[in-house]
Amino acid sequence: MKLSEILIKPILTEKANGQQDKLRRYAFKVARKANKLEIKKAVEEFYGVNVIDVNTSVVPGKNKTRYTKKGFISGVKPAYKKALVTVAEGENIDLYTASI
């Protein structure tokens, strides 16, 4: 798998921003087939930081339903893999100016 295919996008939520400040932990949406070693290598190459730890989890898809003129429309949001990457002390990733 190519390194450019591994990282899909950073997750920028209130909880993720809090972890960036306190724990130096950054959240990324990654490819489902990517493993921890590939994620570590991709983050180190793209952002130029030393990665200490990588934690991954698969976020399950959610059922979504909405009411329209034609009745109820139901669907499923897709599942995705999330990686929490901890960088070395004194280093940080600027997600707002850097692009993949």
C-alpha cells in the first residue's frame, strides 16, 4: 500500500483538539487495510515528526433515517478506521496549514 493512500484526512473535533494540546495525540481517518507500522511510517514521512505510539480502532457505521415527502429514507453511514497517533515530546503537527 502506498504511503499517500494510508492517511485519508485528519479528524478535527473538539475532543481531538483537546488531546492535541494535553497529550500530543492526533487523530486521523486512515485506510481500513493499513496497519500500525504503515500508519507510523506515513505520519513520520508526511509531517516530519517522531511517532511514539499508534492506537487504532474501527468506528462502526451508523444507521441514518430521515423523513421526506416520499416517506422515510433510510441508509447507513460507512464504517471507517481511526488512528490515534502520539508524537514525541516537544514536537507537534500543524494540521491547519499542512496538507496531504
